[in-house]
Amino acid sequence: MKIMVIQGPNLNMLGVREQNVYGPMKLEQIHEQMRGFASQNGIEIEFFQSNLEGEIVDKIQECLGDADGIIINPAAYTHTSIAIRDALAAVSLPAIEVHISNIHAREEFRQKSLIAPVCAGQISGFGPFSYHLAMVAMLQILNEIKA
Ligand code: DQA
């Protein structure tokens, strides 16, 4: 079983950007924790970060035949990208949307997600722990599909 983790724009700046909102943890540290959880559970995991919408669309398309599920933090594209939504709908793999901050408690423009409707669910507001919760949820989904 393989999970693809896709990180959108500016998430490469975690640990530097707006620490009051996103905390001090770097993206690589979050990925290290996810890698640990994946190996404990015998799952393959791959990480991809891009600041470019088209590269994210390409990576989602590449998941077809390569990954069993997608964990995605589309970052700012959450609120704007029909292309990313359409790519997720096209591959039709189980997907979980993740946010570090609680987007529903922030500016009005962040409260709408174009991506969530094509995902199994959205996890938002638990800091870096949101990614761990997404891993647990993805395991559950993939085990249900397998059973
Ligand atoms: C974010 C929330 C988005 O609104 C924002 O543009 C981000 C990060 C989060 O993880 O909390 O870049 O996706």
C-alpha cells in the first residue's frame, strides 16, 4: 500500500513563515514523523511539495496506478484551484485534505475549500498533528477497501 503526500505552495517555508499561525516545525520534520508512522504500519509513503499548480496537477495524475491514496495540503490553492479539484476527481483515489491551521476560524476567503468536496474528508486546525490524523484516517479507508 502506498500513500502519496502532496504539499502545496509555501509549505516549504514552514518553520519560517508566520510561526504564530503554523508553528515552528519544518516540513521535513513533519515528513519524518509521517515516515515513522508509515513504516510502523508497513506502508510505503512518498512526499511531493510544489509551489506550482500545474506540477501538483501532474503529480495527482501520476498517482493513478502508483498510489492507493492521497493526503494533500493544497495550501492557498485550496481556495482557488478548480484544476486541482478536477485532477483529484479524475483519478478517483481516496484523498484527504489537510490543513495545519483551522481554516474555518480564519479570514473569510480561507473558509471555502474547492477541494474538500472531492475528498473523503478534511482535517483542519490541529497543527502538524493534522497530518498524523490524516494518516490514521487514510489507513482506515484503505483497510476498509481491502477488506
Ligand atoms: C493552509 C491554510 C491555507 O489557507 C494557507 O494558504 C496555507 C496553509 C494550512 O495548512 O493551514 O498556505 O493550508
